[in-house]
Amino acid sequence: MSRFYLALGGLAVAGAVVLFLLIRQPAGAARAARDAPVAVVDDDFRGYTLGSDAAPVEVTEYSDFECPFCASFAAVQMPTIKQQLIATGKARWRYRDFPLPSHQYSRFAAHAAQCAGEQGKFWEMHDQLFYNHSWAQTGKNPAGLFRDFARAAGVDPARYDACMDSGRYAARIEFSRQEGDQRLVDGTPTFFVNGERLRSTSYGSDVFKHIVDSLAARRK
Amino acid sequence: MRHRQAIALLALVGFFVALYLWFYKIGLAGELKCGTGGCETVQTSPWAQLLGVPVAFYGVVGYAVLLAVALVGLQPSRLGRRGPTLVLAGLATAGFALTLWLTYLELFVIHAICRWCVGSALVMTGIWGVAVHALKREWGVGSGP
């Protein structure tokens, strides 16, 4: 019996040590890029949109640029959604930031997208960040890579750098996250269709097509 | 006695795995050490929450309860009693059912495999196997007349 308790105690100590090593944060990580700002300001901004203002259905997506599931959705499902629903005027898509606390560079990426948005290139930067998502797996500071993405998105690098240095959209991003909290967003991506939270076991483009078509038919 | 010891050891391993995933989920663990993007995909998906609570937290509580019941069952006054074996089998079956559901989600809905989740699934399967085996031996369940 005592050998068992010795083994159990040894396992507990070993487990605690391994856990400590796993959760230890690397020194010098870009804390400023990931920390939430102290002051949160509502600047009346409610997210970039894609599609016609006259579209009968609006889908709001709460997303995180570092989230792999969001990247997969953007790369695999969004092209079809753009083609079948947005380009046809059936739906309008609204993007809201919901940076998860577990992600080191989510806020930084969201800020990069906002800085590109300032130059009218939000969706181009959105695609760059999601289509080239390997940056999220390395754990390395992606500042240089994001600058390359911005350039590829057609953004003026000097203005982008000034925007990133200023951090002027950090409060806006935090406002969006808090808005998500109020709407009980608990993971990413989370979708609302005409204000109603979408609950589905799958977020394929066919699900959105079915919902948008049925809502549009109901309005006729 | 041996089966309760085995369950206690396995539950402790599972407890640390679940604790790590829960720490990650609440932002205490930084980046998930995984080797592939699968863990992030699974842990940031909408299915990493159940009734508004991170799934990993259910694991933390579940393994802690399994460990506690196994340790109580190892007290000299309870060694000969069959109650702890029954409780362990019940808890392990519930945990195993949840594990099957989560593995299904990984394979067929999320389309990503989280290595830590696989580790937890193996631990829970082991606990369930030991618990059911002990139940059969002590209660004669499923052994026929």
C-alpha cells in the first residue's frame, strides 16, 4: 500500500512540474500586442461589412485571427458564401473581433487588420491573415510577417507602420470583444443571423445558404 | 484493491491533462504545446464549451472526483466494500460516454485531432476498462448465473 502512495505522490509532483513547464510563458513575448487596453471607447464602429446594405439577411461573425477554426472557415467556406450569398445580394457579412485570451497575437492581428481597414483594405488583410495562417502556429512575433501581408494587401507600408505604432484601434477591438461577451459569445467563430445566434453542429456554406434562403423566402 | 489503485493513478494523469487544457482555455497557459494545429483548432472551436463552461473544466472535476472516490475506496475500512466499485464504474461510464462524443466531434465535425484530448480519451478508456472489469468481478455483472 505504501508503495502505491509513494507512486501516487511521485506522479503528482511530476505532473505539477510538467504542468508548470508547459504553462510558463516565454520571456519577452509581445505583451503590449496582446494585452487589452485599459480604456475602452465606443467610436460607433460596428465592424467591417461585405455585401449590399439592402441585403435582407445580415450575418455577424465574431472571430479571432489566431483561431485555426476561424482560418479554416475563412479559407474553405467563405469563398462559396461570398459567391452564393454575398455577391448575389442575399446576405451581408459583418466581421467583429473577438480575440480569445489564450491567443498571444490575436489582438495584434486584429489591429493589423484595422490598420489595413483604415486604408480601405480590411478584407484583403483579413484574407492575408487567414489564408497564410502558419504564422499562428510558430509562436514567433509576427510583426514583420504582418507587414508583408499588409504590403500584399495593397496597404501603404508607412501609414500602416504609423497606425500599428499608435495602437489607436486597441480600444475599438476591446469594445468589440466586450460586445461579444454581452452577447454570450464563448468561442470562435460564433455567428448571429439577423441578430439570432446560430447554433449548428456544422458551419458549412450549405448551412448558411439554407438559412439565408429560408429567411429571404419568409420575407417575400 | 488493485483496480482502485490503477484508477487513482490514471485519474491523476487525466486530471493534469484536463487541468492543462483548462488553463489554456482561461488564458493561463499561453500557447498550447501540441506539435500540430489540431489542439488549437479543437480548443478554440465552439464545441470546446458545454453549457457555457469549458469542456476541459468538466474533465478537471470528473478526474478529481474519480481520484477522490478511488482514494476513499482504498481506505482500510472500505476495502472490502463494493459500493466504491459501483460508483467508480458509474462515473467512468459517464466519462467514457462523454469521451466518445468528444472524439466523434473531433473526427467528424471539427475535422481536427487534439493530441491532449486523445491522451485524455486513452486515460478515460483505461479507467472505464478497469472499472468495468472490477465491477464484473465484484458484482458478477454480465457473468451469467
